[in-house]
Amino acid sequence: MKRRQSVLAVLARNRPATLGASLLLVIVTVSLLAPLLPLHDPNATDLANRLLRPSLLSGNPLGTDHLGRDLLARLIWGIRLSLAVGIFASIIAAVSGSALGIFAGFFGGRVDNLLMRGVDMLMAFPYILLALTIVAVLGPGLLNALYAVAIVNIPFFARNIRGATVAVIRREFVDAARLSGMNNRRIITVEILPNVAPVIVVAMSTTIGWMILETAGLSFLGLGSQPPQADLGSMLGEGRKLLITAPHASIVPGAMIFIIVIAVNLLGDGIRDILDPRLRAGTLSRPAPLTHVRRESIPEPQSGYLLEVQNLHTHFIASGRVDKAVNGVDIEINAGQCLGIIGESGSGKSVTALSLLGLAPSPPAVITAGGVRLEGEELLSANFSRLRSIRGKKIAYVFQNPLATLHPLTTVGAQISEAIRCHRPVSKHSAWAEAVNLLNQVQIPNAAARARNYPHEMSGGMCQRVSIAMALANSPQLIIADEPTTALDVTVQAQIISLLSRLRHQQNMTLIFVTHDFGILAQLCDRVAVMYAGRIVENGSTEEILANPAHPYTARLIECAPRLGKGRRVLTSISGLPPAGDQLPAGCAFASCCDRSTERCRRGDIKTRPVAATHSVRCLYPLGCAP
Amino acid sequence: MRRYVLKRFLAVVPVLLGLTLIVFLIMALIPGDPATAILGSYATAENVEKINRSLGLDKPLAQQYLIWLSNILQGDFGRSYSLNRPVLDEVLDRFSATLILSGAAFLLCSLWGVLIGIWTAARQYGWTDRILTVAALTGISVPSFWLGLLAILAFSVHLRWLPASGMFAVYGGGGMVDLLKHLILPATTLSVVATGVIARLTRSAMLEILRQDFICAARAKGLPEHRVLYLHAFKAALVTVIPVLGVQAGFVLGGAVYIETVFQWPGVGLMLVQAISKRDILLIQGGVVIVAVCYVMINLMADIAQHWLDPRVKT
């Protein structure tokens, strides 16, 4: 009951759905009250008053038809008929289609095969044609039109409900029910039916509007309701014969069909959004090409670093909640350096990396403060075309999951050539040659042939090499590698790291390496920035930090890393979870997990302080220092 | 690829057999006696038997089906009694008119549907998105036969821009220009519903794709946004859009029934409606079989196109 209430509540918040529901409610109420309303007799002819135009003052507000019958009365009685036919047709289709679908899905095997082949055959006809054929056989008449429309929709229900049933049957509770000795009938009614019910409702909400349209269409062709009985479709069909002399006789019933169907579809869309998570995902936002920037001031440049990030704030703002994913990050890096950014999942390290070139997904991401400078040029205020000329040309990315970041339907060679040609005016042919050359550089054997492969034809490690080749394509000044080895297995990880390390020294590459693994970091990076809850809590040279971590969090993080040949060590874990980005405490975010914390840690902002020449920490009681 | 095409073609054979069987069975189920229906008041016992024998109706059902099947495979769909003309000749004449109409409508709906879908997905929640999303909803909800009547009232009766009915002008008609003038209203009307469906599904497919990692990666490469949208995202979305186009092709073929009636377009749809009212069973049979076979072929092409586009589907 609670769930049903909440569904209704969600539906009420969906404005189009509410509009559709209220429209339908009015229409249904009026048509149900038809016998009680002060209407003319819908079938009373009055030849003296034929084809009267609509006029509010006369006794026939919508005018009369070719036999002088009152159109308003006929319209309201017609709505009754059309709605009834549409609803009954969809109930028949839903019940028989669902029964077939559950039956086929539940029993599987040959029954399933036979039923589904039959359904396929029926689906080989265009819908309307099949309905027409069935009416041709049964003969014209409203009831026959109803059957025809219902039968035509059975395959759609059968197929959808079968799919849902098969999915339910694979779940454990059905096995449990079977083991507890329930018979098939009880399993179907108790376990399966309630679970496929949402699918049935969704299928009904998609088809009912169509069924109303379709029965109206058959009546319009003269194959549905027969005179003197008239649904909206046959009213339209009759009116059509006098289209030019009395257009209102066609416009009015057609408009009514349209209003009913649009109301049904509005409501149906709302129901679908709630019940079908797959479709709901489709209504979620898609990221804009550029992260939104809403900041009050641009920080002044400090000095001649290659890349300088100052006080960067990237927040995720959605439905009133503000998740402070990046909450004041400063990074400086000089040409030729390799900086490692380390932190656990959700610490904001990837969002930091993506924010530099406006790639953090907006909505919901918004950069609310701070600045990013490449060789002194402010990037966050650059226009899109300027930023685009930097993306991939001056700063290139390597992402975490290579299979997901390469286009699935394009050969890797074409993807690398595209990266080249997008920044340099070279011919297709020479871009391809360059792409093969790059693949050679990242040690892909038989590069010329591999360039013609699609990503799914390569292993994860190979795909990551392709991504690295693509990042190298325009000899960028800086490469940002965002957990490039996390999705790979350990031996491949090692190969990729040694490749990056070799490329780095060969080409004097500047690298920002985002990771959660201290082991990798130690192999590759000169400097380390440790991130926690959206801020950098410690920053220094790799040796210095590994040898003398100053922040209690860093120390724990290093202890967490398993070390080769030291299996007998007890792995300490970090007790407690990092605070969620929308509930950051005042003061140090690590305070509640830290055994050195005091009241002071929970009060006010904590500044970074130097502990050595190249080493600073954001802590009041750093390790190895007097408090 | 070649093997896949061959395999798909072979898989179509049982579908076609099943389809003809369904048509045959439906027709065989007609209540009452076709001979009586054909003969009307001339239905003496002797005449009925003669007709039954000439139609092969005195044989068992299975045998009747096989005879019928082998006949239609040789192009013999029988003779339409209402037109007194071979069914195949009539159907083929009419079918070319239907193909022109639904082909034009299909071009319109795939072009506009896809463009509107991409456009709205790219500008999600902007005002163009809102307007076009409402337009797409309107499109799928409007009765096409009513829309056709409105179009006639507006463009033929009031503005007198375009002809209201037929395929060619009765006097001095013929030629491409005349055909196009007659085609504009019915083809546009026929395309409206399918445009709405395609636009809505393209939009949701695009939104799904635009949230994926490879789009972010494409942007990180520095590609211009139109390339990201129309090449990278749309290429991936096409895999979902192509089957939708296949289904809509069937919808346009079938929906032609209404539009041909409204605009008196001399196609299969109009023929079928007339044949139903005259109970000309062989004509109905022939028309339905031809259109359904055409629909199966269209879906076969959609399958092959999807396979060609998506190298991941290896079968």
C-alpha cells in the first residue's frame, strides 16, 4: 500500500501526467453521466435542421449532422463507445497476451519455442493490415473491430511478458517456492504474476492509446460500428462525406479522438517513467559539452608553472542537494614532472582531473570557484572553441575503462586518425600512417593489421595501449591519466605502467597520474598529492611522503597497501567512512576517523602548513612533528 | 558478413511460410460459404458446387493450402470476381502506387524523426526540446485520417494550393510534377505518426548514449560538438534506431490504408477497403500477402543493416 501511495505521489509530481489524468477524468465522467445530462436524443433525426453550424446560443452547441442529429449528444455517446471499445480491447489483449507470455516463459523449451514462433509470424504483418484482414473475415461491426484490434496486440504483450517472466524465473525466490513444494499454478499466481505486473501495466499504457486510435480508424473506414450506433470514428467517417459543406461534422469528432489519445499517452508516459527503470534512465540528463562555471572571481596567476590549479571547487548540484566533490584543490606542475594524485573512491580525484578541461559532467557538475591556468592562460573562462583546441592537443586524457571509452563501432585506427586530423590538417592517408606508427610506439604487435580492429576485438590491455597512443597523437604538453590501470589485471597493469614510464622518459612527458594505489605511484611519480573528501591533505615528493607521511590519513593509506613478500603483516583498515560530499563537517573531514583528533580539528578551516622544503600537510597534529 | 546475409535469408523462409499459412487460415475461417458470398442470389446448389470445385474447396484443408501456395508461388493469385481481372495484375498496379506513397512517407518520417530526436536530445530541457517533445507526443496521438481531412480543408479547399485526391490530375495529368503535387499532402500526413515515434525513440537512445564514457572521451580528444553528436553518438544510437525504422516502415505501409481512403490514392489500401466491402476474398488475400512479404523483406534489410553497422553482433 505504501508503495502504491508513493507511486501516486510521484505521478502527481509529473505535470504532463497529471494533465493527462485530469483530462481523462473529465472525459470519462462526462461520458459516464451521459444518460443523466440534459442532452438531445443522439439518434433523433430532424431533417429541417440539417447541418447547423456550431453556435453556443442555439440548442445545438456543436451543430447538427446530415440528418439533423445533435452533434454534442452524439459526441458524448460516441466517447462512451470509443472509450469502452478501447479499454475492452486492451484488457483482452493484455489478459490473453500475458497468459501466453507467462505460459511460454514459465514452461520454456518446446512450448516456448512453438508459441514464440507463432508470435513472430503474427508480428511479420504490419499491425493495421492484420486488423483489417481479421475484420474482413469476421465482417464489419464494432465488436469485430474490437476483437481484431485486441488480437493484433496480443503478440506485443506475449513477447514483453515472456521476457519479464523469463527474467523472474531465474531469480532465487522462484526456486525457493518450488523447493517448498508449491505447485505451478501457485508459483505463477503468487510469485510470477506480481513481479511481471509492472511490465503488463507498462505495455498497456503504451498500447491503449493506439488501440483507441485503431478502432476509431476501423470505424472510420466503415468496418467498425454500424449506423445508427456511432463511435467517434464512424462519426468522423460520416462527417467526411460532407467535408466541404459542413467541416464541423468531421473536425469535432476527430478532435475528440485526438484529445482522448493525447491524454492517455500523457498519463502513459508518466506511468512508464515510474515503472520502467530503463526508460527512466533515458530521461536523466545528458552531460553538456562543457562543465558549467559559476564563480565570482578568477584567481590571479602565481608564477610560471606549466599547469596551475588554484582553489578549484567542483560541486554536484541536483534537486537541492550540493555534493562538494572537489572543495578547494590546488595543484602546480612543471614541465617534465609526474604528479600522482592518490585517494580512495569518491575523494574527488577524478572529478578534479575532468574539471581541468571542462569535462566534468554538467548537469549536475558546476565549477563554483577557482581557476585553471595552462602556461598562464585561464582555461575555465576560455570559450568553447579555444578549449576544444586545447583538448587533445595540449592536454590529453587517458581514461579508466578503455573498452568503454573507445567508440564501440569504429576501428581503433580510425579513432586515432580522427584525433590527429581534428587538430592538424593532414590527409586521411598520412593520418592513418601516423596512427599505425603510434600503435607501434605503444608496443602493439603487428600494428598495421591491428589498426583495422574494433575495440571489442582487443584485450583490455591492448585497448588501453590504443588510448595511450591516442593521447600521444598530438604530442601534448600534459597527459592526464585517470586510473588508467584500475580496470586491468595485475600483469597487464605492470606492462602499462612500464610503458608509461618509458614514454615519459623518452619524450620528457608531463604527467598527472590519478590512482588509488601507492605501489604504482611509487614506480612512476616524482610528486604525490593525497586527496581526501575533495581536498588535498598532503603534498610532497614521493620519497618524502612514503618515508615520512605527515597526515594521519596518508599514513593509514600507505599501511593499507599490500607489500610483496611481507604477507605476515596485519592489514590495518581505515575505520569509518569518509563523509558524504553533501554533509562535510566543519574543520578536518578526517577528524571522526582519526585517533589524534581533538576539538580544535572540528573547528574552522584548516590551512596547509609546510613540514619540509617540498612537503606540506593540511593537519593540526601532523605525524612526526610536535603539535 | 556474406554468411550472415545468407543465413538471414534462409531464416526468412519459415516466416514467409507461416505468414501465408496465417493468411490462408484466416480466409478459410470465414463464416459461411465463400461460394454463397460470391454468388449472392445466384447461389443454387449446382452453382455452389461448381464454384467450390473451381476454388478447390472440396479438398481437405492441408491440401487446399499446398495448392494455393504452389499457385501463388507461380504468380497465380486467382481472379478477382469483383473486377474480373487477375488478382496479381490488380495488386501489382495498386502496390506501385502504395510504394510511392509509403516510400515518400518513410523518407520523410525517418529524416525528420531522426533529426528531431537528435536535436531534442542535444538540447535537453531547453525550449526547443520542450516544443519538439510536445510536437512528437502530438504526432503519435493524432488520428492520421483526421489530420488528412484537416489538411484537405486547409490546403485544398481554403488555400487551393494542392489537389485533394487521386494520384494524377484527371485532365491533363501525368508527369513527375503532377505526381509530386498530389503526393505532398498524403505523404506528409502519413509520415506524422511515424515521425513522432521515431523522434521519441531516437531521443531516448541518444540520451542513453550521450551519458556514456566514450562520448566524454570523444570530447576530451577535442572534437567539435557536431562531430560528437552526429558521428559518435548517433552512430552508436543507430544500432537501436534501425529496428525502430524497420517497424515504422510496416506502420507506414499499413497506415496507408487510411490515407489512401482519405485522399483516394489508388493504392493497395484503398483496394483492400473496397474489396472487404465487396467480400472479394481472393483480392484481399493477394493484397495482404504482397504487403506482408514486402514488410518481411524490409525488416530483413533492417537486420542486415544493423549487423553491418555493429561488428559486435557476430552470429
